[in-house]
Amino acid sequence: QKEVEQNSGPLSVPEGAIASLNCTYSDRVSQSFFWYRQYSGKSPELIMSIYSNGDKEDGRFTAQLNKASQYVSLLIRDSQPSDSATYLCAVTVPSNAGGTSYGKLTFGQGTILTVHP
Amino acid sequence: NAGVTQTPKFRILKIGQSMTLQCAQDMNHNYMYWYRQDPGMGLKLIYYSVGAGITDKGEVPNGYNVSRSTTEDFPLRLELAAPSQTSVYFCASRLLATDTQYFGPGTRLTVL
């Protein structure tokens, strides 16, 4: 059973703080890793993708990937009330040995983040 | 471009009824997907398609069927609706050369 687990929430941080969101995955052959943001009642929106070990920064967002530990995280610096949303971790896994995933996403259950003024 | 559109936005079904959820995209994307999201949970893949005429099952296909006769449209059919199918359904599409999936606004379905 391929699983993606996220740290249980909800997570509440003050405005201006760093929010740290964590995700572990069970399948070692997972290929690609994504963070989606979902506002209440809306559809998911891709905010970060990462494919190799290390850090990837985009504005206030930093994604970190450690394939040996099967761990991916998202840091949000200078958190704003507009960052309040559910954050979904997702991974892709090849359908067969050496094959493609066809982009099929396996999602974690999400972490609710609240940034309070 | 309208992106990914879904109809209807909301629907209430009685147990045993059938319906089709419509999904269309105008971005000429090869890949299309159907996900469901239960309250407080992540999304689960129902079916996907890599092009017109080609579909395959995802993680939770039971109780659903799909077809893809054109690049633009990817309808999801529910036969014999059950309360367990109460969920929000999202359609998504993606260009072959990229990883970004674009999601539609969703259809909220309640089966009573």
C-alpha cells in the first residue's frame, strides 16, 4: 500500500513566523514530489515541485527532499494570514519497473495551517 | 482559456440513481484525471486518461466509469449511486511535457 503521511494538524503560527509542514512517503521508488495549497471550498493549486535531494526555494517557500529518509517538507517564511489553507503533499510512483507514473498523484491527508495576525 | 471546467457544481442524488459528471479542458492537454476528496482527507485517484480512447483505473475505481472520445472531454459516470460516493470530485489535466496538474473547481455530490 503506497502511503503518504503528513504531520497532524492543525498548525497555527503567528504572522511573520516560519511554518513547517512535513510529509513522509512509503514507496522508495517515488519519483516526483509536490506541495499543493487548497483554500476552503476551492480546488488544489500547485505551489512547489521537487525531484532531487536538497532544497528548492521559490519566494517565501522552500521545499526540502531527503530520499534516504523518505521525507519531504515545506517551509513558509514570513507567514501571512493569506497563507492560511490546507497544504497537501503528493508524490508520483512509477506504474511499473523503469516505467512512467503517468503523473498519477498519491496525496497525503493534508495539514491545515492557520496564520493569525 | 477557460482552463478546466466541471459541471454541475452541486448535485444531490438518491441511492441507486445514476449521473454523469462533466469535465472539459481547452488547453489541449494529453492527460486527464478524476479524483475524489472526502471531508478532511486528501484526494484519491479514481480514473485517468493519457489520451483520447485510452483510460485506466486509479486507486478507487469501483462504482465509476469513464470514457474519453475527444482530447477535451473526460466525463465520469456514476452507476447506482451509494452514500459512500458522497464526496467532492475534482477533474484535472496536464500537458505531457510538464508535471503541473490543473484542477477544475470541483463537483460536490451528496447521495441520500
